[in-house]
Amino acid sequence: MALSVRQVKTTKLKLCMDINTDMILMEKKKLKIRDLTLRDGQQSLFATRLSQGEIDKLLPYYENAGFYIMEVWGGAIPDSVMRYLDQSPWDRLRACSKVMKGKSLLSALSRGRNLFGYVPYPDNVLEGFYKEAIANGLNVMRIFDALNDIDNVKESIRLINELGGIADGAVCYTVDPKAPEQPKQGFFGRLFGKKPAEPEKIFTDEYFVEKAKAMEALGAKIITLKDMAGLVNPLRAASIISKLKANVKVPVDFHTHCTPGYGLASSVMAIINGVDILDTNIWWFGGGSAAPAIELVYLFAQKLGVEIDVDMKAVGEIRKHLLDARRSLKDFDLGTLPREFDPLNDKLPAEIEAQLDRAIAAAKASDEATLLDACHAIEQYFGFPKPNELVKNAEVPGGMYSNMVAQLKALHAEDLLDDAMRLIPMVRRDAGLVPLVTPTSQIVGSQAVSVALDRRKGNPDYTTKSNQFISLVKGEYGHTPVAVDPAFREKITGSPIEKPYDVTSYKQPENPVVEDLGGVKLASNREEELLLELLPSVANGFLRRRRAEEFEAKKAAEAKTQEASAPTAAEPAVAQEPITGETLVAPMGGRIVEVKVKPGDHVKKGDILLVYEAMKMENDVTAEKDEVVKRVFVAVDQVVGTDAVLIEFE
């Protein structure tokens, strides 16, 4: 049948519209999501206390959610699940891998040369962990160095690639120091006096781009801008992300936190400037000191015409069960519960729709103040925490903050928090202007607490120093962004000369026979040996409990086949001899790691008497003068409070 001219024109117009629509659909930007809920989310908000039982309840709902990557391991997980939950980090990784069946890539966070611990490790330890992790289902290893020292990540990138994993090179974002406050000048001083010189800018856009290019050249398959403290403001996010996209060929990921109030707005800027992967958490584990909630990112993406490459219905199922998981963590919860919200079914009020439009218009116009104001209004409506000004001014990561709060609470020293937070910038500058990310965040945070205690006791700053702080200032963690003042290095380490980490000095922890538990080895397999190499003091207690359980189970089984022996009478209590000699007390509460003396020992000034762990840092306690040990009041694994009596001298 012949078509009229009008019908031909209409058909052509429809065909053109269909083609244009198809092109728009084809060109619609897809944003991949890395879900942080089960690792970084719970670390930032709940000090990594989410138990395996709670994770097992959540995993089935994750299976078909379609996250590009799920971060489930590394970071504080290996330490914290042993230390606080008495669970195996290897079991956690295996459980995630078994349920997910490869449907989402599983990732972990590695601190490069420091792996998942707080000290540098030799290459054979790195290889052992990476090999075992990949064998147990890990796909992506995000690798960073707390000092952004490329030498500290090159071996990890090589090993991950060779072992069949995906190396994700993370550049740690940090900021230049604030200019010291200048003394006030009078009128003529302001008129004729010299203006103070502008401090040199160190952490420029080019600094981060060059670090990223170096990682890509080493073989990184993803580049992450890792903003662990949430200090990337929106305009800086736009600037750095756009430059990374222009200078590297691999996908670019943006990782940030909401603590100081920039997270959501900066994520919007990252999307507009072409970021490939965005790190988010699910509603109940988002916002505050964690990364933005995926639900809020989804609202912005819808308006920007960007497709979130995730099944949001499946996310809704996870969200329902995640609320119970958060309630189980109430003792560690630093935030406030946001109001319930389902972005697929709940209608937004007109004023919030208007704020979304206002935020996007401001982002496109590079109007940072309006963008932040609109995003804060949206977060306030949903009940997410307000920007934390204390954290913003101290320039610390959310995970560092939550861990400091949890640990000070455990030490009954919560009143030290404000003083310690104010001291963090000073300690950071003294240590070479290190970025604050584990382990440097833990080292600097712990040292700030020690300085606060020193000041409270009337002692000079740095009277109490952790072994890790000494190593950092010495140079064993690598090259700091700014050289440490030689005079300060000498004050802390005894020498003004920088000394790098010597891998030949590494001593593999002993795997002893535990005679009292049946004469078996403390670590029973390669996985446990690796835990002992990574975190010897924590793994020692964890593995002893495993061997004790096995020993008791064996004894119970034997008791079934023979008569139980008659119970022995209890030993009569012995009256404690009063303390009459000089004593050594704990400078800070913590756990005894090692006792190096016994009654009758003659010690000289400076001898190490014992080692205790506080704020996850090990501290040597030394003799203040030549003395003879009369009594030792503590044992390995015992927890003591600040000023507890440790040793009495003759």
C-alpha cells in the first residue's frame, strides 16, 4: 500500500526518534558500585564488631544484588574478628565466597608493605597471605600505602597480578597542613611589616595524578582515589577525578566518607566528572563516618540520567535485614538511625525533590556552597548525622575516630577524646605530615592519646611513645611526604638519621608447642601460621583458645570411657603480702603482651621490663633506674587499667 507524503514524513520522524532514543539508551552512563557495608561500613560506624552470625544472615540477600565489587575482607577485619569477636578471618572470607559464587567480585583492603597489620612485613609474608586469600575466593585486592610511598606497594601489585587477582591501586588523599596562626600585628605592622610566606603546597592534584600513573605503570587494573577522612570537598573531587580520567586508562574508583559533611556532594561531583566506580554503603550502614548511602546516590543518578548497575530491589531486601544487624551493634553505634526509606516505592516530598534539583544545578555550575547546603538539607531530612566539625578540623578518618572512641571507652578514659583529637594535627606534622589511614592513623591517634596523658600528668610531650611511633619517625615505614625534622627524630629514636626498614631483621614468630594443652603446636595449619606472622600478640591468644577448646573436647571424650577422678580440695587462700617497695605502674591501660623479668632479677636503667598493648599499639615499659625485681603482678594476656601496679622492686 502506497503511503502519503504526510505518512512518509511521520514514519521518518518516528524512525529518527527511535534511533535517537536507542542512541541515548546506548550512551546512558552506567555507574558500577563497590559495596562497603560488610567491611568499611561497619568499621567506620561500629568499630568492626559485626559478627559472622550477622553476616551469614545477610549474605543470601547479597547473592543476586549485582554489585560490581563487594568489600568483605582486609583492613581491620583480620585483627578485629580475632581480637574482639574470637572468630577466624579465614572463615569469614570463605563464607562470603561460598554464598556469592562469583556473582560479585570480592575485595579486600591491603596496606601494602603493612598488609593487614601495623608493621612492615617481608615479601614472603605478603605472598603467603595473598596466595591464601585468592585460594579462598578473593578477587580484588585494593592496595595502598599510608605514606603514598610507591616502593611500598609495588611488590603487592606484582604478587596479586601473578596470583590471578585484580590489583586495585589506591592513592590516599590528604590535605596540606593549615598555616600556623600568626601573632597579631598593630596598624603599622600590618601596613609595613612583611607578609608571612605562603607554605609550599605539597598535596596538589598533580601529586595524586602522578601517584596514580605510577601505580598503573606497575600493573594496577583499577585506580582508586581513597579519601579515608572524607576531606575531598566537591570542587576538589571534580578536579582530581577529571584529571585522573584524563591521565589513566584503567577504571577510576572514588572512595570517600561523610564525616566532615562532604561525602554525598563530592560523590555527586565524581559522577558528573565521569567516575567509573563509586563506593557506597546500604542505608543503615551509610552516612556519618561511613561512605554515602547507595539509596541517596541512586536518587541523584536517576536525575542525572546515570544508570546504577545494581538491582535496587535486591538492595531493598538487604536493607530490611540490615536494620537488625545494626541493632545488634548498639553498644558500638556512634551515629543516629536515619528514617526508613525505600527509593523505589516511597514518594519524596516536594521540598526534597527541589533540593535534589538544586544540588545538581549547583554541581553543574561549580557552586560548591549551594551544593553542600542542598546535600546537607537532604541528609538532615532523612536523619543522617550532621557534619562532624571536630573530625573536620582535626582532619581524621571516620574509622580512626570510631576506633579511638571504642578503645578509650574500653580503657574508661573517654574524657581524653577531645584533648587527643586536638593533638592529632601536631603529632601528624611532627611525624612527617603522613596521611591518616591505617596504620598511620592508628599510630598517630594512639600517640595523640599518649601525649594527652603525658600533659595531664605534667610530663613533657612524647614521654610515652609506642614502638610503632618510634619506627615511623625512624623511617621504617617508608619515606614520609615531608622529611622529619632530624632533631625531632633524635628526640624520639635516639638518632637524627633516617633508617629504612631492614627486611633481613624480620624474625618469624615462633610457633611453640603448648605443653599445657596436650603438647600440640600453637598454630595447627598454614592459615593459622600466617595469622601468627601477621598479628603475633592477638593471634597468640586467639590460637590458644582454639587449642584449649580442642584439648577440652578431647578430655571430655576420654572421660566418657573412664571414670572421672575424685575432685581435689580447693587450695586455701593465701593472704597477699602488702606492697612496701617502689612500684612500676601502667602509663596507660592495655593488655600485657610480654613479661621479660621475674622476681630476683637485677635490672639496669633502660632495660625493657615488659611490653603492653594499648590502642592496638605495642609499648615497651623500661626500668627508670638500677633495681631488683621483688614481685611481678601481671601475666601475658592480662588486661590492666591506667596506673595499675605492674612490678614491685626490692
